[in-house]
Amino acid sequence: MTAISMPEPAARADLLERRTQQIGRELFAQIGRGPAPWDRAWWDDRLMALTLDDLRVKVQLFRFIDVLPMLQSDAAVRRHLEEYLDEAGAALPSLINLPLALAPGGPFGDQILARLARAAATRMARRFIAGSTPAEAFAAIRRLRARRIAFTADLLGEAVITEAEADAYAQNCLDLLRGLAPPLAAEPEIPQIDRDQHGPIPRLNLSLKLTSLTPRFDALHAEATAERVLDRLRPILRTARELGAFVNVDMEQYAYKDLTYALFRRVLSEPEFRDWPDAGIVAQAYLPEALDDLRSLRDWVRQRGTPIAVRLVKGAYWDYEVLHARQVGWPVPVYLEKWATDANYERCTEFLLQNQQHLHPAFGSHNVRSLAHALAAAETFGVPRDAFEVQMLYGMGEPIQRALVERGVRVRVYTPYGAMLPGMAYLVRRLLENTSNESFLKASSIGRVPVEDLLRDPEEVGAMWARKRSRREVPQAAAIQGLPPFRNEPPTDFTRPEHREAMRQALDEVAKQLGRDYPLRIGGQPIRTAEVIASRDPGNHRVLVGSAHRAQVEHAEAAIAAARDAFPSWAATPAEERAAVLLRAAALMRQERFTLAAWEVYECAKPWREADADVAEAIDFCEFYARQMLHLAPGEHRDVPGETNAIEPLPRGVAVVIPPWNFPLAIPTGMTVAALVTGNTVVLKPAEQSPIIAWHLTRILQEAGLPPGALNYLPGVGEEIGPTLIEHPDVAVVAFTGSRAVGLLINRQAADTKPGQDHVKRVIAEMGGKNAIIIDDDADLDEAVVGVLHSAFGYSGQKCSACSRVIVLDPIYDTFLARLVEAARSLTIGPAADPATDVGPVIDAEAHARILQYAELARTEGRVVLQVDVGPLAKQGHYIGPMIVADVRPEARIAQEEIFGPILAVLRARDLDEALQIANGTVYALTGGLYSRRPAHIARVRREFRVGNLYINRPITGALVDRQPFGGFKLSGIGTKAGGTDYLREFLLTRTITENTMRRGFAPESDALDHEAVEAPSGI
């Protein structure tokens, strides 16, 4: 085909748009307005429209479809169906409501409803999934070829969370290639789909996901990920090349994009595959950077010397990307408006066609406008029709497929096959696409949207939206004294290479500062002592992080005196100025974010993400408590005419803050700044294992403008200086986070009133937990296993919120346990400074010895199903591998006592009644969790699982300031909620001031009285 020569780009763009409109109208004329009433697809479309038009019904039905394959009895199917649809309420259409109402009770009625539900779900699944076996898939492929349509096979699978599952996925890919190649070779050639402008092309086309080739696909573990993925990918590529097949790498969530591209380029640059053209990858147009990704691929292909294929799609994870980004506070990586994605798709289309000699284009879309533009652009740029193809999804847009085939376009259908259970997530995504209000297929099939609107240039649509937005005022959230509303500090996105490099540089810089001396700080003055606390890297005994001078009783008394002397001035400082110190401290922490995280890596063996999250939480405490103080400072007023009633906060006095080591910056920051911003002065006694990070907190607060004596830094041994700090008559508040034993001791000591003490001490004690997660028999095991692993073994289980018991309902106990054990085997044990590390060392030798004692006890109290050997790391640091103990009795010590290490007890429960009894059967009530997809069980657990923080269908660690105020009751604490709106009140007294403002029958408020309503008597 000869390229059409245009003298100016504007003229060419105008011609391209006119041709796009023309082709679009021709396609609509060919496809008509959807399937005819005698076509099964017509009835399927109407059924979906009828049942899924209402959002409430759609959400509940999708949830039911998602859980259906897990339900093992007819009664369970009925229960779930009734509970889900009950939440839809009056919106439920009669087509669904009638069978529910008419079905009799008992097993016969259960069987009827279960059969109807399974039949409906299977019918929907068969529309979008080609089959459950290779034989069924090949039958579908033959039907496609009979329609002159090519295919790419996609193997549906469960989320890969174990090495064995990754091996199975890779083997299934190999089996698929070897099983389909011979029969496909025997099929007669169809030139339209079996040849391009250069000659024959592979008939066998496989699409695979790199994330399915490893249980841990993580840019932070890039090299380890690459090793696992490529070891499984190379045999697949080798087999495909031997069989003359094509392999396409799918693109998934944004977090995986850069690493997916990197691994694709890496393996195809190896000598074995460098000259192999039968491979491709996906570009997602809903990403603003899609065009940059394509340019990068083109430049690499030029260097490689062999072309590849690129499937251009809009993107299938829009909802997830938007929700996830907003949850964590990151910029949303995708376009928020559909027109912007469509416009970017057209820009990427033109780029691919202009570079088709390097990047063979495959346009994945069901949007007639997008496809018409691709065909028109190919004509404009003189690209032969057999130099590109259009790809669509199995069961979607079949009239469009026929129209394109009739025009001589090569059409390839993405053809998934696999079992119902792993196919449910794929099915729900397809149903979402078909029922979304933004869906082109829905808009075009129901006939309500004019053709000219469906074919409108997306840039024109964007201009219309811009004009509408300019006329619409966007309400702003309320501010406090000019401050923007509180927002959680986002975690660092370590998928970004610049962030990984910043962390590496921080680790290198901090390494140069190790081994220094850190004096006490009392009344603003540094004080050195004869003895020091040597802080060492838990992962390497030989590395001295720093030496903190060790306070004695006289230093404790001096620090209390300095705090007492500084109190009147600091208490009189306006709340605005105290809050400003916190805000400046937050800003300084942001500037030093990677440096502070690096200190945590060395001193407390926090892995990268854990350390970063701790710094982010410290920033949150500063920002949140500053705003809370500004809210509390004015007090409250309950005035009536002639009388004012002011309720005012007052600081208590000297606060002693005793934080733990496991959140070495966040918890000390939260407790300290809460005391300071409320006008108290502080003696900070850091944990003996983390005095250096606490010193940096003190430094930052001083740099932020805190006056001398308001904060006194007092590292020391608790047994030596603790009694003085707690029992001193000048101390008004003791804020403690740590073990139950120490917390109860502090409560007893603080309750004893000493001579000269004129107040009752306030004790704020956050203690331990024996936290449980319940796994219901309908739980999503992919999510449950990963959530339990994260909760139990994150930071080696050294969190008061960590999961140390998992209570599994009997029907899925064995299945869950097997997957949990295999998934735990994939965890990487190593130094915290290594970004690939999942499980680092425990904090010190004392903790190491205590955990090993519990490990020995566990062997007598249950069946050890996993004990990971740490190998030579044992000689280097305090390493203990994850341990999972099955068949533990509820009364066993490892099911009752806080271990604070990587030992997980697994308990079996007959039903939810017993599970709740076990979960509530300890002296603790801190955190708990549930994985379930049954509405009634979720509601019941919300009512009856007595813990301070309950998490449903997510991990039980990682509470965020303001969003999830943290703290427990029973022997886990006294009920305070750190990071909550009431926390500052613990550091405050309250006084009420009442004034009679009436004088001789006149009050200042008199002018405001309604004299029209009541006429004053004359008095005569």
C-alpha cells in the first residue's frame, strides 16, 4: 500500500480523522446494533443488563460469583446467596428474587437454588472462558479458526504464592505448548491469520504472566525475582521456539510494569533468544507513560536487531490502580478520565504503526472508534493490512470480530481456559467490563448512544469535559487554622528505581557514621557518663551502631528536675507555637526520611519497607497531633444568656515516656510529641536496644525549636533508673509501650503516692497481645495465606499486633495449612540491609534465647510442620527462621503466651462458634482478624471478636494514624487509642470555668435576645 503524502501534519490529522469517521460508520453498518433476539448472546446481554444495572445488586452478585467455587454444600450456596442478595434489598430484580422466595426450605430447596446458581455462573463462565481442559480449549480454537480468527491461549491459574505453584504454572505452559502444537500443525492453512507480509507466522500463540512464575514478584527483590522468573521462563521460550510457537508476556498491575519490561528485555537479549522474533509484550494506554514505554522498547529493539510484537490495550486494572493509589496516598498512575485513555491509545497506535518494522502492532480493543482509528492510521502511514492485527477477548465483541474479518483484518482472540475456581477473578473482570457505564460494548449494544457520540474524537470529548469542570466548583475539605486537612504520609514506592537508589545511598552514608558516641541530654546540655549502652546490629554482632551514655539514678533525678523547671514556660507557650514545633519536626523527618530509615535498618534490623513505614508513621504522629491540639486548645463552651461555661484543657506536668524498640521512631515520636504538644515536658527513656534512633528524634525536635529542658534524653537500663522515673513525686504522667509484665509493674508503682506528691499519676500503658486470625471455610485462600504470612512473619513477628495464632475452620484446615507452609518456605531470610530480605534477625541475644525456648516447647504442644533453617546466618546474628506449629490446643502455652517472634500456632475449629471462643480465650485483646466471604459471619465477628483493632480480609498489622487508631483492652492496655482523636486527652487535665455575666438584670448577651418575641414589662 502506498503512503498518502500530506504536506502538513495538520492536514494529515484532518484526513486521518475523516477516514476514522468513515471506517467507523462502515463498521457500525456491518455489525448492526448487536445480536438478534434469536441469538443466545442477545439473551445473555439482556439478562446481565436486567440483573446488573443496579450497583448494589451488581456488587453483591459479583461477590457471590467470586465465592461460589469455594462452597462445598448446597446449603452453603443457599446461605451465601440469601445473605448477599439480602444486602441488595429492594433493588433486587424479580428474576432473581422469585426463585429465592419460591424455593422450599430444607435440603430439596437448597439443591434447587444451588443448581440454579451454579448453572447461571457456569453459563456466564462459558461465555468468557474457552474450557477447563486442553481438549476443550482446542475445540474452541478450532471453532475460532473456522471463523478465520486466530487465538492466543491464556492459562488461568490461582495467585501463585508458593514455589510449587510457580513450578506447576510453568509446567502447565509447557504442557499446553506440547499438547497444542501437533494438532495445530495439522490444521489447514488460513492465509488471513497464518501469514503476515513476510510469510508464515506461528499458529500457536501463548500468553503468560511473569508474576505466575514466582511467589514473590517484587522490584525491591529485583535480582532474586529475576533469578526465579527467568529460570522458569527460559524453558518455556526454548520449547516455544522449537515448536514454532509465539509467546506473549501479559502486563498486570502498575507495580509490576517496570520489572516486567526489564525481565522481558533481559531474557530476549540473551544469545539464545536474541534473534528470535516470535515474542511480544503488552503496553497499557491508561498509563500516561505508555508512549515513553513504547519509545524505550523501540530503542532496545533497534539495539537487539530483531523485532518483537506489542499488544496495545487500554488496561484491565483501572479500579485497582485508582483505589490502591488513593489508599496509600500515591499519585494515581492511570488516567482518571476515559477520554484521556482513549486519546493516549490513539497516540500509541500511531507510534506503533510508524515503527512497525521494529514493533509489530496488535491492537487490543473492542472500541469501534479506537479500531477505526487504527485502520485509518494504517492507511495514512502506508502500513500493509497484514502487518498488524486486532486482538479481542473470548466471548466479547463477536459482531465486531466478524466485521473486521470481512475487511481482511487479522483478528486474534485472547482465549483463556482453566478450572472454574481460578477462573472466577477473570470472569468477574469480564463482567465488570461488560456492565460498566464506561463500557463501549454496553453503550453500543443497548442502542441508546448515537453513533456520532461513539465515534467522537477523544480529544474533543476531553475539551467538553474541561469546559464542564471549569463551571463546577469543587468543595474543599475543612482546614484547621490554615493547615490543610490531615493526610497520612504515603509509604515510599520502592518500585521506583530512584527511591531504591536513595535508600542505598542512605545506607552507605549511615554506615560511615556507625560507632559514634551519644551523650545524655538534660536541660539542653550534653552529659557523658562512665558507662555506655553498646547498640549493635542484630544481624551482625560485630557491627557497633553507636554507644549511648548510660544514665544512673542521679541523672534520672536531674532530668526530672530539668523537665519540672521547664514546665511553666512550656505550658504557657501558646498551643499554636507548640503545634508549629511538631510541624517543623515532621518537615525535618521528611527531609531525612531515607537516612532515618537506614538507621532503623542497622540498629533494629528493620527491612526496608518496615523501616520506611515506621518513619512515615512518625511523620503522621507529628502532623496529626499538631492538628488535634489546635482543635482542642480553644476548649468547649456551654454558654447560656447571663452565664458563660468554658471547659478548658490543662497540661498535667512532667511526663516520662518509655517506648519499645520494635517501632523505634514511630512510637517514641507519637508518645513524646503527644506529651509535648499538650504542654507537658518530657523525660524520654528509650529502649536499650534502640537508643541511637531515639537520639535522632531528640535532635530533630530540638532543631524544630523545642526549648531546653522541654525534652530530656535519658538512655539507661530500665531496672536501674525505671523505679526513679515512675515513682518520683514530680512525675505526673507515665506513657509506656511494651510487655505486659512491665506494664503491670508500672501501673502498680505509679499508683503508690509518694511523700510530697500532690496528684494521682496518669498511666498510659499499651501492652502485648496474643493475636488471632480466623480463617472461615469460604475464605479467599490466596488472600488469607498471604495476609497471615505478612501478619505473622513481618519483622520476624516482633510486633505487638503480629498474628501468633491462626484459627482455621475444619473444612479447609488441611488445604490452608499446606499452602501456608509452602508459601512460608519461599520467604527469604537475611540481613535487613539486603532489600531481598523478608525475615531478618530478632532484636538481641535475650530475645533469641527466649524464642528458642518457645520453639522447644512448641515441639511438645503441637506438630511442627515448618522450621526454616537459617544456616550460616546463625553465627552472624540473632537469626531464627519462621516456625509453623499445627494442631495446637487452645490452652497450650504457645497459644496463650506472647512469644514476640516468628512462631505461628495453627488451631483447628469445628465452626465459627468454636473459633470465636478460641480467639477470645486469652487475657489479651489487642488485634484480631477474619478472612471470610460470608456476610453473616463477618457481621457476627464484628460483634463478638473482642479486640481493640479488628481487621477483616486484610493483614492485622500496619495500623495507620487517624485511619486506624491503635490500642487494646483486657491485659493489652487500658483502652487508649494511639493515633486517635482522644489520645491527647490522656495527657491533659480538664477544668470548667463558670462566670455569671449578669449585672443588675443586664448581661452582655442582652443585645442578642429576641425582643420581638418577648416584650419586657414596664415595672409600673
